[in-house]
Amino acid sequence: MVHHTAPHIPFRNSQEWNAAQAQLNGTVHCDYPKWIEILCHDINVHIPHHISPRIPSYNLRAAHKSIEENWGKYLNEASWNWRLMKTIMTVCHVYDKEQNYVAFDELAPEDSRPIAFLKESMPDYA
């Protein structure tokens, strides 16, 4: 979810969509704590995976470094923290043509009790 549901990443209609741009900034590179990176085989280094899913996990960091050096201004990057997780888990879920992402609890408040629980229980600090 971290890589694909950031609320600032816009959806594009077919006339505006550009494959190269979508691969570079349509996903998020997120720095996790090292123990998570090890457990997940560096999938947090996610942008190279979208450029070519054939890049093996042991080459993702080198590929990301090259992409960053050449196309860095187009990349979306984040650092893992509780505020990021809370935002992703409680805000950005459903695409709407006019509003980009809309929270579930705005669309269906009666079905959103789990989201309300997460909003109340998850910390706000970074």
C-alpha cells in the first residue's frame, strides 16, 4: 500500500497519461527501517521494479541510485513513519475523477468503523 496509494500521486486520463512518467512518479520509494528492508528483499526500493520487474532484488538499490541521479526530480520519495502509515491506512483508498483519492469514511461512513478505529488508535507522530 505504501508504494501505490500516496494521496499526492495523481491519476491521469488516457489523453494525459505518459508511460515513462507513470513509471517514475506513479509509485513511491520509501525508506524503511533496515530490518524491514531485509525481510522484504528491498521491495521498498520500488521505482526500479516499476521500470522493469525483471530487475532482481539484489540490483534494486544500484538501479534506484542510477534513476535518482538521472531522473531524481521526477521521483516520489518518503520515509517510513507512523504518520505516513496512518495516512495511507485511513485516507487514500478510492479514486474519484474530480478529487483524486477519497477516503472510505467519506464515501460510506456506516461501513468505515475499522478506519475510524485506526484513526483513533494509530499515533500521529512521525
